[in-house]
Amino acid sequence: MPIIPSAPPAQPASHGFLGEAPPDAIACTLMTLRIPSPDGGEFSAYMALPRKGKGPGVVVLQEIFGVTQSIRKTCDWLASRQFTAIAPDLYWRLGEGLEVPETAIDHARALRAKTDDDKAAADAFAAVESLRKHEACTGRVGVVGYCWGGMLAYLTAVRHKPDAAAGYYGVGIEKRLDLAKNLSCPLLLHFAEQDQFAPPEAVKQIRAAFQNNPRVTIWEYPNVGHAFARPGGAHFDAKAADLADMRTLSFLVEKLFGNR
């Protein structure tokens, strides 16, 4: 799997992860990884390595806007916490490196509508498997996704076998609850009380599907809307984002690092 050196590490805050990483903890290496797709071809993934050079893996799954600066910064922040993080390009079948600004929502929705969810989840798991085998990974790999990626994190967890999965305001999970019985790993889900795309009724259905499963944790955040954890976004809420990110970090450390 070829790796291509990328730009110097960026230091600002991530997609929402608890503000800026401390300067002495910034990831020292950024790369682009090439990953073979299960149905032929290959796609790229942004990669951030921890300063120590090796750590548990996290696959960060994009919103409908692509692998944006916000998603890349999430990888950087995770690397600053000693994870090896990658963000695969899940739009690669439509064109390499597609990245859409938040203001071009109709274009982003059109790209998402042209992308098969099951193929995207299969690509996400191909990224998990590639990262597991990478020399910079300890072998345990989780997935974290946002918006569309939040739903893909769920799909990856019920159709494949990552070591852990976390989703932020995943849109459409309630439509795939027939797969809930196949959950293969611990699952953490965050939802916004005022989310029109993943509304309270959907969350109620998801809670009901997992009510007897101790591996599933669901948090709801009052008085915030969709994408509350994206810095600079129209609905960003720092307090809710920090709380969700703290919970996600704790979850990933517990499930991927284990006893250190």
C-alpha cells in the first residue's frame, strides 16, 4: 500500500475534538494512503500518524461534503492523542478528492445520492483492514463518522467487524435497523435534540432496537441541531461538541487502547 508524503501537520482544532491539540502533542507525519476497494479499483485516504509513530487505528468517515479540512483536522487531533487516523475518500467512484463547501448543500446531497451506502460501508471496512495491517497501527481499529458518515459507521459495525464504532448525528440509521441484530462491536451514538435530519422519532426507534444491548450507548444533546460538532458550521455548539468529543475519546481509548 503506497504512502505519499503530504503537507506539514496542521495545528488548529479538529472537527470538534476539544479545541486545539497541545503543541507538543501534534502529529508529526501526514500522508496519503492508497487502499484497494473490495469491488476493484483503489481510493485514497488522508493519514495522520502519532508522534510515537504507531498507535491504535481510527477510520474517520466523512460528512456529505467529502474529506474536508474539518475531517482532516479530526485525524490530526486523533493523531495528537496517539491514534493512527485516516479519512478515506468515499466519493472516489464519482471523482478523486471531491470536496464541497457547506454552502453548496445541493451539490453535496447530489453526490451523496449517487453513492451506494453499502459500497461506501464496504470501502470503510477496507480502510479498517488496510489500517490494521499497516506498520503504524497496533492492530485494533475503530470507526468514527459524522452525518452520512455517522450512518456509515453504524453500517460498518453491523455489516463488518471493526473493533469499535462511533457516530455523530447519523442520518438514516433508523431505516437500516433490520441489521441491528448483527452488531459486531461496541457502538456509541450521538444525536441532537433539534436535528431535522435525524429527528427525535428516529432516535426513539434506534433506542428501541438496542434497548437490550449493553454494547450500545446513545447520547442526546438538548437545544442543539444537526452538525453541532463541526467548528465553523451553522449549528456548531462548543459546549455540546466538547462533551460529545470527550465521550468519544474516552470510548476510543477504552475500546482500542485497553489497559495501558
